[in-house]
Amino acid sequence: MGAYQVKFPDAVAVSIRTRRAILKRMVTIVRNRIKPGIPKGETGNLRKGLITRVGSEGGYGAIKDVAPHAHLVEFGTQAHMT
């Protein structure tokens, strides 16, 4: 996967509305690139649980999976002895 480099002008010079719009689009692009790599499973809840958030002033963007078992897929579980 290639690296991305984005150069922003002075943040103060860009309106909050514009920053939020740009960041929302960027987070959506990243989410859409991540989504195909998430296992679908029987119900598809892990893939459907992927959500995006953008800060009120466009200062941050986040992608989170809210499926109840997402942490198990991301971090795994300890080894089981049988």
C-alpha cells in the first residue's frame, strides 16, 4: 500500500466547515479501503460496525468498529490449552 502525504494550508486560514468537509471525505476514503479486508462472518456485523467520526472543528477524524466482538478480532485472545 502506498504512502499518502497531504499538505494543508495554515489551519486558521481554512474555515471550520471546509476542514470538516475535507476530513470527512478523507476518513471515508480510508474506511472504504479498510472495509474489504474485514472478515464478513455469518452476520456481517463486524464489517457493518465500522463507523467514522470527525471532530466538531475538523481537528481529528477516527474510524472505529463498534461490533461487540471487534476487540477480539483486532487484538486476539490468549492461547488456549487443550
